[in-house]
Amino acid sequence: MRASGSGASAPAPDTPAPCPYPFNTPDGLDLADAYRVAQRTPGLLRVQLPYGEPAWLVTRHHDARAVLADARFSRADAGRDAPRTTPVSPIGLVATDPPDHTRLRRPAARAFTPRRAEALRPRVREITEDAIHRMTAAGAPADLVEHVALPVPIAVICELLGVPAEDRDRFRGWSDTVLSTSGAGPHDVLAATAALKEYMGDLLDRRRADPADDLMTALLHAGDEDAPDGGASREELVELCVAILLGGYETTAAQLANFTWVLLTERPDALAELADRPDRARAWVEELLRYVPLAASASLPRYALEDVQVGGVKVRAGEPVLVAIGAADRDALRFPRPDRLEPDRDTSGHLAFGHGIHHCAGAALARVELQEGLTALARLLPGLRPAGDATWRPAAFLRGPATLPVRW
């Protein structure tokens, strides 16, 4: 991560004044009404995040999908004062365009495949069931976040990467700081990022000298195969491993807690259904991915490389666009009755994992973890219910419970 530059360009004379953003609040999972107003209003909204230059906000599904797949929009900010919720901006794979993006993503695509994720399903189930058994042994009430939602994804991703079990608590602390879920300041965020990269670099060096049956070794192997045509450097592989760790841990942990909370409070019948019919987990997970607006706000701006028409607005070359995925997935023009949980609906085309070349590389593994997590909770804890109100973590990037008290 890095502090963003100050390369904002002057707006055109007819550009509307921006409104304050983000709209969502961190204490819950509701989609702010402002998004619905924006979807019903012709054109695009102009918004101002806490840091960076103003941006256009895309909220409709058709426009969002188009922008995410359009090569005329660039993720490489070239030192721009990127719109953001924190003082620092991400670097690495998410802030690159082809051909660099293609070159850097290739090792992950070769090593982090859906087949590999599916092969991990029995191990994911074992890790999940073990976590639930530990929670029940401790007795009710218990915090589902602390006992299941957090430890399961970090155990899976660390085991997959080849991170020693004794170092997992260190990664949790670094991750909380980097993603600003612990209220850390910019100095702490940069320090945690540096510590993560130093540790990951040392581990990569050890894996190169002593290969193992893990994803990190596979990434090194794939990178070596690519070397003749410009493969990933050591620094780039370090950033890729950090991105996989953070993305594979934080987002899945947040969504496992979010999905459980939503089902307990809105559709408790779903858990009984999953206990009897675990084959329904895929449908429920896809609908929950569509339904739950995970992100605190739209982020990761895309810059127009030329004038582009989006939602009836001319986005001029050099202007940033933010895509509100949570709002787009609740667009009634694409998903009828968008505010209802309907696991039998057609969820194809939802944007929970993005779209286009930046589609989440770990989507297959996340799906396996979420499916196994919900079915294990339903099967092993048939009386699962809230034991009090959830508390919500301060949301710089992701929304979700800080604590989720349950009993069974």
C-alpha cells in the first residue's frame, strides 16, 4: 500500500458538485437508501470520499458490468490522488493493467484453480467442523466470529499458502491493521504492510530452497515457467502472496459471519433446510453473495483512458469511476424483488467477486469455504440462534460483525 499522489485534474465546467460518500453505515448490513435513489435517477452521481479526488459513482448493474469489463478504464492510477476511504491506497495486482496484470495474474491462475479449491473441500470441512466442536466444548453463549468465522478462513488460506500454524495470529494482527479494521493510523498500516511483505519474502525464499506441497511453491514454479517471457519478480510474488492472504482471509471471514447473521435474523428456516439438504448450499451462498453488500463503499477507482459514455454521462478521459457492487447486485432491473432472499432466483451475473480481468482469483475457494461453513453450522448446531445483539467493526473496507453471540 502507498500514500496516493496528487494528480487530480480540474473538472469540466458542467461537472456537478460531488456529494459526501460513502452512504452505508458500518453498524449493520443494510443498503443505504441513497443507492436506490441513485439507481432511479438518470445519469451518474458525483461523489467525494474522505480522501482523494471526486469520482463518478456507478450503481446500476448494467453500467457496473460494462465498466468492469471495459478496457478503456484503467486500474493503474499513475500517481493520481485516488478516491479512497483511508490515507493509503493499495498497490500490486489490483492496481495494474494488461500486460502487467496478465503477467502477474498468470502464476495465480495456474496454481489457484477451481479444481484445486474443490480438492480442498474435505479439508475445509474438517477445519470447519473442528472449529465448531471447539466452540461447543467451550459452551454457550459463544462468539461465532472468534470461534468459527475468523479462525476457519485464516487456517485454510495459511495452510494453502504454506504459512506455519504458529504464525497465524501474527497474520491476523497484520491483516486487521492493513485493512484498517482495528482503527490503526496510516503509519501503523504502512508498518504492518512492510512486516507482512518482509515475512512473506523470507517464506518465499525458504520455499525456493526447500519446496513443499503448497500454493506458495506452486506460485514459484509457475513464475519460473513464465520467466522467459517476463515472469513475476520476487517483489511481485511477495505482493501476490500478501494479496491472496488478505483477500482469502478477511473477505471470507466477514461473509461467513454476515451470511450466518442474515440467516439467523431474516431466514432461520434456511438453516433447517441446509441441515436436511446440504446440496442447497450452492444456491443459498450465491443468493447471499448477491444480497449482502459487503463493502463499506465502492473502492478501487477506474480511470477513463478516453471519453466514455456511462449511464448517459460522458466520463471524460482521466476521470475516475467507482463501481458500487453492493448496489448493482440489488438493482431491480437485473434482479426482481432485489431486497428479498430468494435462493431459487437466477443469480448469474452477480458481481460479488467482480467482473472482467480483475475477477477475484480466489472465488472458487471462497465459495467452498462459505458452502461448507453454512452446512456445518446447520448440521452440527440445529438449534443455532442469536444470544444477543451483534457488534459491528469499524468499516474502512469490509462490513461485518466484530462479535456475533450465539447459543444452540
